[in-house]
Amino acid sequence: MSTTDLVARVASLVVGRERECELVVAALMADRHVLLEGPPGTGKSTLLRSVAGALGVGFVFVEGNAELTPSRLLGTFDPSRVLEEGYVPDVFVDGPLVRAMRTGSLLYVEEINRVPEETLNVLITVMSEGEVAVPRLGMVQAAKGFGLVAAMNPFDAVGTARISGAVYDRVCRVAMSYQSEDDEHAIVMRAIEQIDDAPSSDWVAKAVRAVRATRQHTDLRTGSSVRGAIDAALVAANLAKVRSTTTADSRVGLDAALVALSGRVRVREGSSRTSDEVIEEIWTSTFAEGDAKKATAPAGAKA
């Protein structure tokens, strides 16, 4: 498969990310490590899984959090077998890093800015040397194809920290912002295409517009990703069945939005409003605006 075909294959699986696909593929083909940086719900993990599949390499996932210690990342000796056989290689249980290195797979570290510093130091060594020393086991060399790809949400989120210059110096950074409104509409439509009685394309367009509005609302510090629109559509379809009505019922849409979005947004400090109140305002005004446009459109015009 040519490089052009490979990129095209990846781009067909990830909506609106052709440029990012090209950058990630080029960096990995150059044996570079990659940092995908952007807010939640921008398709970072989806992009990487698609790239790994297109390249035909393994994919090892590890969630970055405060509990990711060096031993959890590297692996440990099986205590019960150590008592019988001693510290021999066959007794060692590979952690995600060692497994990815041995098999020449991509190691995907999600939310790397939540990883403790001592664990980051292990990753820095691997990125620099292509090998890592494991106590009592010895040196593990990275097989051909191994690469580290990390994802990072904005550092000012709760529980995160700034990534050191030592990490940035060893990776190629790819920034990923929110996709366009048309792309997000296509993402939601793809997500609900298999369900019965799914909301209409027009309904989804309004839902996407409402979700995007949460990212600029003055009472919200953090808005929702496109996942909020997907969940709103899925919940609305099933809530309509529960209530023996359709998704055109305004109350169905609003209740689905409250369920899907109120936990995803963060109210700005000092605001006297609740997330439910803000979501209701945005959702109601967005759908009312769309209905008003349709009502005032000239005969024969498309709403």
C-alpha cells in the first residue's frame, strides 16, 4: 500500500482529520514519537487506532493517571512463581510498555499529563534510547515498529500538570482542535445510522449547533465535545420510544440534552446558574431559532 493510499484509508475512518492523519503517519514512518494535544472528544484515540490498523502494527493502550507507577508500566514478577522458580525471565509478566516494545507495537498513553513524574522519566528513557532497564530482568530492547504516541488534554484541567520540556523535546506535537460544524454533524450521523427511529438530519444539525454553543457560553468554563451531541441523539431516540412519541417532541429533546450534556459542561466560577439552566437555555433557543428560520423561509426554499 502506498503512503497516499494509507493516509486516504485512515482519513476515511476519521471524519475531518485528513491533515492530522498525514502528520501522524509521516511522523511514525520517520520513527518519531508523537504527542496529540487537544481537548476531549476531538478524536485523538480514534485517529491513532485507525493509523495503527492501517500501518498493520499492534496497539497497546494505557490510561494515564496518578496510579500509573513505573512497575505497572513496565511489568512485575509473579510473586507465587518467584517463590518456586526465582527471578527468571519466564516469571516476568510484561506491562504495557514492555509488551509494546517486545512486539513492535504502538504504545498509546492517554492523558500523559496525569502521569506521575517518576513514570514519565521511564518513558523519556525509552524515547531517547529505545531500550529500558528492568530490575532483575535486564535490558529490554524495542523491536522495529515500536513507537510512543501520547494524548494530552489542556493542562489546566483538574488533576493535570504541565509536561516538562524533556518530554516535548522527544516528541512531534500534533495539535487537534474541535472539528468544523459540518464534520461534527457527519460524526453524529455516522454514530446513529444503525439505530431505529434515529433523529432526523435536521434535528442532529440543531443538536450539534447547541453543543458547539456550550463552548462559547459566558456562564460555562468548559463546554461539551461532540460526544454530547451523540449521546443526546441516542438518548432522544430511546426516550421517544419510552414515552410513545417521536424525537420531534420538544420535551424529549430537552430531557435528552440535559442527561447528555449537564455532566459534561463546567459552570464558570462565580456564576449563579446551574448547568441544567444553561443547557436548557442553549437547547431551547437553538431549536427555536431553527424552527423560526423554517417558518419564515420563502415557499420552495430549503430551511
